[in-house]
Amino acid sequence: MDSAALYWGFAAIRCIVWVRIEKKDGTWSKSYEGNNASRATLYRAVDGAVYKAVVAILQDKDFKNALSQ
């Protein structure tokens, strides 16, 4: 994980995570963001943000192309 931020609001906690993925040889890299709010707990806010970042990575065509090269 590159960085993360937590924000306490009136009725919810928001977590934003930024993840940077790069190939070991340095030929490709990209950053992804996961953003989630939860009224329940801090853990749900973080879990949801990480989940959304992973989904964005796995659905990205650039990521898939970088893996196949």
C-alpha cells in the first residue's frame, strides 16, 4: 500500500487507500485508489477501501497487459 487516509465525519468513517503496482523490471507502474465509507466501524471502512482498490486493479486492462508481457 502506498498510503492511506482516514476521515471521521458526522455519521461515518471514510478510508481512502492508494496502491501503487509496478513490475519488478520497472517497465510498468500504475496507482489505484480505493475509497469507502462505513457507518459501522473503522475496520469496515478500511476493509471496503482495500477491497475496492483490489477490484480496480484486477479489472484494469493495463494491469492485465502488463502481466502478459
